[in-house]
Amino acid sequence: MADRSEEIITELTSIGITEHDALVIADCIITRKSCSWVNTDEVNDNLLRDLNNLIKKHDYGITVKVDAVPTRNKYIWDVKVNK
């Protein structure tokens, strides 16, 4: 399972997802558990588009939503496992 996690992390970071975010997303995919977190790593529409294309391509079975908090320069990540 560690190999699969590393493979997912590598693919996520290759499209521009930070390593920290990639670790959490990979954990959600493998454990099939939803998760939310906040950080200051910038997220843009192109990154989200690439992430959603990757999720669809590999049928990871998750939905990722990222909301910006402009007054705090933070982003709220919400990863939900599709039932």
C-alpha cells in the first residue's frame, strides 16, 4: 500500500499540488476517509482543474473543494469520499 501512496503523491505533486496537500489527499484516497484542513499554499483554477482531471482519470472516488479565505490568505481544503 505504501507504493500506491507514493505513486499517488508523485502524480499529485507533478501537477503542482504541494507535498503536504498531496500526502493528505493520498491518505484520503487510500483510507477512504474524508478530511479537511487549512493552509496558506496558493491554489488557482488551473491547479484545481488539473487535480479534478487526475481524480477522474484514475477514478479515485473523491471530491475536492478548496475555498479561499482572502482576508487571511488561507485556503480551506475539503476532501470528501464519494459513497
